[in-house]
Amino acid sequence: MKKPEYTLSYDMCVPVFCCFVAAFYFADALILLTSLFC
């Protein structure tokens, strides 16, 4: 028997993690660009 709470929390956790990783790489690229131009 499936638990709806588990699937809901899993479906919420994956996009949040992806957004966190994307934001981290975006900030890293932004720092690299500013260090190049400044």
C-alpha cells in the first residue's frame, strides 16, 4: 500500500533540490563573471 505523504514529500523535495543546485551554480557563474569584468 502506497503512502501518499511519502510520494508528496518526494515530489516536493526533488524540484527544491534541483532549484538549490541551479541557484548555486548560477551564483558561482555570476561571481566568476564579476571577477572577470572587475
